[in-house]
Amino acid sequence: MAKTVLTPGKLAKLNADGHFSVNDVDTEQYTQWRDGYFYFDNATAHDILLAIGRNYNVCVVCPHPETLYMRMRFIADRNEPLANVVQRLNELGDLKVVINENRIEVR
């Protein structure tokens, strides 16, 4: 069995054939999360909204499911008020998001 030492910036993945592959990885997403930020790069609106909903314990309502497949880059402080995070989303210009009671709605 071959041995490999992982170094920073590398990711080991167990393949279906039982062997490991080692690839370069963008560590930014992991370090940003650890440091208290939402960090998404080329992520779907669905993944971003889901993470925001979990973090702030709010429901997400989206009457247009095709909107959820849009891909975008989004970074925000997870400790900011929800209103600030929603404002950041709206500044991207791709989504129109509003806070309505205990939920966020995509319009």
C-alpha cells in the first residue's frame, strides 16, 4: 500500500474503487467558515439560502424554483444581523430577497 503525506492545500478523497486520490483544494472556503464567515464561490442560490436559513433559524421561501440554480459568489459575516446579510444578497443584483416575519422570501 502506497503512503502519501497530506500537505496544506491538499485534499484526500476515497474513491469508489477503494483507493485514495489527492488533489489541490481551495482552502478559502474552510478557513472562512472557521473564522465566522459565509463563503461561497460558484455555489447555487439554493446552497447559499439554505446555509443562511440554518444560521439564522428562519425559513426560506422561493416561489420560482429555477432561481435556486443560479450560481454566484457570496461572502458575509455569519455574526451580522440577518438584515445585513439579506442586503448583501440583494447587492449582487441576481436575487431580490426580503425578510418577512420569521422567514426570508426570494421574489
